[in-house]
Amino acid sequence: MPEKLNRLTARVLLEVRAPHSLRVSPDGCAAAFILDEPDFDESRWTSRIWLADLVNGEARQITFSYEGEVHPQFSPDGKWLAFLSTRPDFTLPPPASQEEEDEQAHRDQVWVMPLGGGGEAYRLTNLQGGIASFEWMPDAASVVCLAQESRAPAIKNAEDEARKRRVDPWVQGEDRRRMQLWEVMVDDRRCDLLYTGDAGLLEFAVSPDGKRIAFVTNRTGDPNDFHHTDLLVLTLDEEGEPVLVTDARGCKTQPTWSPESDTLWYVGPIDPDRAYSQVALWSVASTGGEPCRLIADKSFDIGGLCRTSTGGLALTAADKTRTPLLSLVGDVLQALTDLDFTGECLSFDVGPSGRIAAVLEDAERLPEVYSRDEDGTWRQITHFNDEVWTHYERPEQRVVSWSSEEFAIEGVLTLPSDGGSTKPLPLIVQVHGGPKYRAVNTLRAYTLHALWAANGYSVLQPNFRGSEGYGNAFATANYRDLGGGDLRDVIAGVDWAVATGIADPKRIGIMGGSYGGYLAASAVGQSDRFAAAISMFGMFNLASSSATSDLSRWEQEYLGASYWEDPEIYRQCSPSAHIERITSPMLIVHGDSDANTFISNSKELHHALKTRGVPVEFVTYPREGHGLREPNHRLDEARRWIEWFDRHIRGMDHRAARVGERIRHEGYELRVVRAEPFEPIGWGRDDPRLIEIACAIASENPVESGWTLSLDELRLTHGSGTSSAPVGVPMDMGGGRALLRGDGMALEALPDRETGRLWLTILAAFVIDESGGSYEFRVADFPPVGIDVPAAAPKERDEPNDESVATEPA
């Protein structure tokens, strides 16, 4: 019989490796890319450079620093690979002081690595404020860097001295220094200042002939001034100011030169007064003129751009629930991905040789690097995630549609691996942010829809009015109607799911982040469809939200006025206007450092619900901004999501506690603090897989006597029902971690002499299955603790044969 597959877990989904920042070498034989991986021990993400052989279909990691690397770029002659990193430069003398070391730390600099002949990477730049971005000059002799203007030494020293004395007030906006363009020579690291701009210089592009630099600026450097940028061209080796290419209003991004350096392409919204209108492709003469909108007959939004060797462009497009890769040569638009491609192109590049590489994923495949052959066939190059479907069930997923007023609405429906054979199922409606964003037909998203399907839920992700990829009228349809027509689109989708027998009308929840959190809070205030809700870093009172956000213009553009100019529209569109109707239990999640939707939004929502007696839980996370990023925070967030809806939608109150939770039982407190794979000294590849579990027990009050705990009173039970005792106790030895084994082992604890309380720390190692799964850990008669164990990494991976790499993406 085939092996029974495990349910997907949050950790498995977070461990999916998605290549990005793809760059093809000049000869088309290789591609460099970044691979992000979670480090759960330190709860951080590592970013390392990998190099893929696009001919033989192999990939290898080429950087290994602790700090990581980003933005790889091949030199035009193919001899160097440059990248940004905060790693220290050990080829130079160490910093003379702690202050100097702190000044150099956490600032990206350009590094270059020789290719072909071997050799170590070395740091090319050492600009005080670090490097924001860079680009090679066409002759490969130098790079152009965008960096913040350095402070004058006297001013910097005065500020440093003031900070030491804690005279360190911070004036909003005062630290926005001017941005500068520098040219740095590769052979001797000589730096030449090319141009000092304003604080708003954001992006730049060097012309193919190396004579000019195009750049965009919002003039102020204030992120709230995202609605307008100017496009200018700086001519090198000539005195004079940059020339304004066009005086057209609106935002302009991604300046891209034509091969002849006579035309500039850029991306910008159709309506300059509404930054959320359909994003179009524009061209303008590089010497100045009136912009011309290209492919104006299409309803999709333009994504990334890349100049091709044929004189045209390769570009991605947000086209309903998919993101194809397209080619534009003259007026001819063609699909580079297959016509039936239903997924998303996450990253791509076209090399000077014409070779195209892309990172593709869809509802069947997790993200991998692919290369496009001359006959149009796509070959899979990397195989980072092949093992996932070997051990875990894959959910079913498809694009669905329904009618809502005058609109046809699409959404992505995800079901358990059996297709929801026990329909109707509990339904989770996941509302995307933006609202100028969308759900795409892939298995990964912030709200982890595949995880919900693995736990027995159906998931509907609606692309309500205001979403991208459906044309300008659709994108702007919720102007002065936030939480109105778009919410009716969502509820119409719920009605469709109930009418088709997919959803149980009594077991429906809604959740979302940012605008999705706003719409979730609005939904439970305007509809009785939802048994429970989760609002993550959303808006609650639009007036106070606008007043505290770094992006306050968002409300002004969508509502057509500031909150003091039209307070009534702000009130009507706020979830706070419907607070008295909210009775559904709500979980609220927010990052402490969110400057976009300030945490006061969630504090106001929590206060109102708590005062009214509505079941509510408010969880905040330190160091997090607009959406959680740290891997262990993401795991905790996902666990709380599942448990909240399990409890309030499915009535499942018998859940096990989780790692990190306090468990109180008969005057004692237990906390499992760690559960992670363990490999002791001398452990071979053929030995069984182990997990180390660390926990602490303490009495809540003084006790009269000590406590002896036998290791046999610790049990680890697999979801299949198989139970086992510890195989030993992990311990530190001089050469690493060892496993202490023996019969009749026990732990003894005596009351503390001063407080009378008893406490002990427990370490135990258990054998676990290679395929991982769900386990329950018990200490004596304490309630169980649930532990999700990921599948083991493959011990060997056979090299793919020619047949295995010749598959095409869907």
C-alpha cells in the first residue's frame, strides 16, 4: 500500500524555498538568484546566492555569510558577480572603535566576486550610509551606486556625542538626507560623485551606451508622496542639471532604456489622481516629450520590466488570478509562458544572449527556477521543493466565479486533498489587502490557505471590486465606497459557496490583513454570516488611521478628501461605525512597529469589543511591522489562527496546548520551551531520527517535599496512536551534544530554600518518524502539548535525469 501522507503544517509551508531576484549571465549559461530560508533557531531569514547551470540543470550555493546577500548582478563581460551585503570585510583592518564598528554594521555595501578563475568576494564600496541600489556600467569597469549623502564629520561627531548623553530627540522628517549617484571603479575602488539629487531619488537606470542615467524622484523622500514621481535624465561627462523627460502627472517607476538609448519605458497608473488605478506601460523619448501608453487594449496591470536582445521588452502582468510572462516587440504582444499557464511568474530575467529564466509556480507546483529553450519549451532547473509532495497531502484548488450586482467576481477556492468529500465544509473567507491587490492561483500566500485545507476547511479568496488585474473600472470601483460594494462582492461569494453545497452556512469565518483586516472587521459589523473573524494589522477608525499612518494619502485617494474635510465619509466607511452590531468572536493581530496601519487601530478595536463583552483576543508581536516576518512569530500566528476558528467555528475545545504556552494543573505550571531535531555526537546517517524536547515545571506555591519524576512518565504519541518513552537525556559534552542513556533514569527536584517553591528543567530525546507529522507530548498527568514535526530533509537526492527536467510549467 502507498505511504499515508501527512497533513501540511505551517512550518512546512514556511520552509518552502522560493528563489527570487533572478539574473541571467551574459552568455546565457547560468542564472544567479537569491534563496531565502527560515532559521527557526534564531527566528530570522537567511538570504544566500545560488548559481544555476541553465544548460545542465544544476544549482549550487555560492555565498555562505551569516549576514546574507541580496541583489546579485553579473558584470556585462561575465567576469564578476556583484551583490549587496552587510557582511564585515576581513580583508581590511578591524574597526578602531565600537562606534566605528556600529557605524559599519547593518549597512549594505557592494561586493564583487570573481567568476571562472575562483577567488573570494571583496567589498567594493564603503560609503557611510550604505548602498540603496547599484548597476554595472556597460564596460564592466565600474558600478553606479545610489547612496544617501554622508553626514559632515563635525555634524556626525556632534550627534554621536549628544546620543551618548541621551540628548537624542527625533524630529519627524529631519533625517531625510539627499541621495547621491556614485561611480565606483572595480580595479582600485576609486569613488567619483556623479550627482547629488534630492531626498526622493528612488530608482535609476544606466543607458546601454553608458552615457546617461535615467532616474525617478518624488522630490521629498516622504513615503506618503508616493502618488507622483518625476522622470529625469542625467547626461554624464557634461555639466548641467538633469533634464525633466516629461511633465506628466502621476507616479512613474521602473525606468527602462531601449537598446538604442533613444526611448524610456516606465510603469505608471492610468489616472494620475488615483495611484490605485490600472497600472499601464508607457514610453517616452529619452530627450523628452509626451508619454505614449502601450498595449492600451489590455485589462491587466503591468508588473516587472526587462529589456530584451530583440529590441523589445519582457514583462509580467497581473491578469486576473494569474501572472504570465509576456514579450512586447513593437506592437506585437506574445506570451512567453504557455497559453494555459494559470500560475504566477515570481521573478524573471532575459540575458544579453536572449536566454530567458523565470521562477514559476501554480496550484500544482511550488516555486522553482525554469529556463526557456529556443523552441519555447520550459525546463525545470531547480528542485528545492520536490520532496514536499512526497510526504504531505496537496490540497485541491481551482478558480471560481460568481455574480455581484453588475460585476463578475472571481476567486480562488481551496479544498482538502479529498476535494471536500464530506461537504458542506466549514468555510474560511480570506480577504486580500490593498485593496489594489488580488488572490492568485498558487498554493502560497500570507494567510496560508493550503494550511486551512489541510485542517479540514474550505477556503475562498475573493477578488472583489478594487482588485488588480481586471481593468481600470474594476480597480477604481470602490472610490468613496470602501467596505461597501467590495464587501457585498465578498458576501455574494459566500452565498455562492453555500448555494453550491461547498460551505456550511453555520460554520463560516472571515480573516485578512491590512485592508483585509479592515474588511473582516467591517463584515462582522454588517453581516451575520460570519461565526468568527480574524483581523490582522487592519484599519478600524479611518480618521485616526489616516492621522497616524506614514501613508495617510491612502485614505485621501480612496475617499476623495482628508478626514477634516469630509468627516462623514470617513465615519460611514469605518468598521467603528458598526461596532454595536459586532457579536462574532474576533482575534486581533498586530506588529508593534507597524508604521503603515498604526497599532492604535487594533487597540481601538480591542477596547471596543472588550467593553461590549464580545469574545476577543489581542496579540501583539515585538519588532514586527506591517505583517509579521520572523519565522517563529509566523508559526505562533498560524497556530493561533487555527485554534481560534477551531474553537469558535467548529466547537473544538479539546485541543492540546502548544510549545511556549503555560499549562496550569493542580498547583503546578508546565511550559514546553523547545522541541527540535537532535543529532548527538557519533550519530550516523542510518540511526533513527531524534527530537529533543525541553520543558520546565514549577509549583505555584511552596510545597512540603520534593518530587521524583521517572523518564518513563514522559510520553510522545504520534497522530497514528503509536506512543514511546524517551531514549535518553541530551547533555552538553566538550565536543558537542551527547545522549545519556540508561534504565530507570529519573529526575529529582527539591523545594527552593528561600521561596519553598519546587522547580525542575526536563530534557528528553525521543525517536520520531522520518516523515514527521503531529505528535502529543505528555508529562505525567499534565494535559498534552501538541508538537508539529516537519519531514526530514532527504539524506540523498539523485540527480534529475533529462526526462525529469524536461517538464513544462502548467
